[in-house]
Amino acid sequence: MLSATYAAAGLLLAMVQQSVAAERWGFAWGYGAAMLAVAFYGGNAAGILLMDDARGAPRRTAAEALRQSLRTAHRLLGVMALVAITYAAGLALLALVLVMCRTPWLGPLMYTVVLPVGVVVSGLAWLALPAVIVPLAAPAVWDGVETLSALQRLYGLVRHRLLEVLLLMLGVGVLASFVAAVVVFVIVAGGQTLAAMSRQILGAEVPLAQWMAGLFGYGVRSLASAGVDLRGQPHALAALVGGGVVFVLSLVLPSLVYLRGACAVYLSQEGREPEMPGPGPGSEPSERGTSVRLPASAGAGRAAGDGILTVPEPTQLETTIMMARPPAQAPTPDSAVDVLLPLDEPGRQECRACGAPMARGDRFCAACGGARA
């Protein structure tokens, strides 16, 4: 999904550049709007798939993710618009307070308080943008949260867990940067090797700098500026197309690492555990002690088959069960079974020989070996 988004957005960007060069401004604006739409909704569809993976939920198809993106991705724009309004209101309030500080006698006294408070509050507000709001607003939308709820969650993270989220996102950024460095090394090493061999075997007379530039997103214009005639260089034109594919793939892997890390950070701060997909509605009860709704006949039939007698309610089978001996005859599914089992601790007796305690049912004393009278 992310590769297709980058490829489609890159093609539309090339069409925008071509339209601008030909001074066809109507087409340029149309291609530009299409490019932004493809990049926005395609990127959100990829993020929805990554959120499914981070939650441990069954991953939906690409078509389902794209439809979900078309229905909910606009919430991200709403969140960012509300954030912008909030920051603008905060700046206006700060400006109003500074205007009040211009009064002759009370102004300097107010400014002694406004200065430290304004510095700390405004500094933390600007820190919250790259630390919490920008990286975690999209995962909140991908998790299915409404616009106002997403804004409230981001505000809670800024207020209570700003430093923790900042450190986690720094770790995600370092990891994504390391992956990007590895990708760049692979492209540079492999590109130089293939360029040298291609010049010897295929005879492609393309400067090494332009050859490598094609692997990093520079297209026909870079070769034209270097004086390379593509009409007699079919392999050079093919290298540009293949270099574009390499460039798209080089962008995908670091982006996936960063977006997947942002989803994990968001879920960890929300206190959520990965959801383990169950085998189905008729599965066994989980180990967390939750009750499973089953028909009475189904519960009785299962108890009879397993040698376990339970006393269920008409529409609920509790996970706490009472063990008993297998019945001589399995009860029918529609018959009610009442089993009375002693749940208190068995009474104890003392050995008549040594006085050691003996449990009910013991025939010999564990201390002296004497037989029960």
C-alpha cells in the first residue's frame, strides 16, 4: 500500500512539473490536488494496516483499508485544525496578558510572574508538537477514535506523559534513521557496483554521478542537464525507470519502521494490550475469568462428555467449575442436575497412639504408623 502510494504520488508530481514547464496551470493545479489526495488517503490506508498489526488484530485487505481511510482520514485534518486553533488562542491570550503588562505600576509586577510562566508554558507547548501531537495524532485516528476524543487523548498525553512519549519517539526516530542509513548504504554500494559493470558490459555512457542520482529520485532532467542524449541510450532510460523503483523502495522501509513504532508508542501509552484473535464465537473461555454465554443444553452436553458437572444459570456458564466423579449415567441435555459437594475443609482426627493429627480417610498414622481404631 505504501509503495503504491509513493509511486502514484511520484508520477503525479512529475505530471505537475511537466504541466508547469508547459505553462498549463489548470492541469498543474489538478495534478497537484490529485497528488495530495493520493498521498494523504494512501498513507492513512497504510497506517490503518500498521495499526491492525500493532494491535494484533486480523489484518484487513488493502481495499478495506482504503475504504476505511476514505471514511475516517478526514478526522486527522480536523485534529490538526483544532490544534492550530488552540495554539492560536493561546498566543492571543499571551499577547493580551503582555498588553496588560504595559500598565504603569502593576505592569512590571505582573511581568515578573508572566515571564517565567509564559516561558515554561509556551516552551512545553512547542515541544509537544514534535513529541506528541504530530507523531501520535495519526495513530489515534487509525485506531478509530473520533476527532474530539483524539484531541482529548493527545492533551492527556501532553499533560501527564510528555517526557515519556518524547523519549519513546526519539527511540523510534533513531531506529528509523538507522534503517534509512542501512538502506542508503545498500543503494550506494549496489549502485556503484552495477554502474561499473553496466559500463563495461552494456556500454552505457552515463556519468556515475547521474547514474547514482537516478537511484535517489532524480529523473530525466538530471541526465539532460549533464548533456546525455537519451535517444541513443535506451539502457540509460531503462536505468531511470529502475532507479525510480529503487527510490520508492528506499522510502518505504524507513517509513514503515517509523509509522509502526508510532503505533506501538500510542498503544503503550493508552495502556492497551494486543488483541489476540480467538478461534470463533464457540471457543473455550479465556484464562482471565470472563464468563462465556452458552446455551444450557450445550453446557450440559460438554459437561457430560468431559466428566465435569456444573450448575449453570439458564443462559450463562461460569468459568469457575466444581469437579466431581463421572456420573454413572450422563444426564440428558434438557435435564437439570443438582450436585451437592462439600466445599469446606475435611475434618481432622488425632492418632490415639501418638496424638498426631490424621485427616479423614487416613487408615494409618503418618507419624507412628499406627492403624486407625
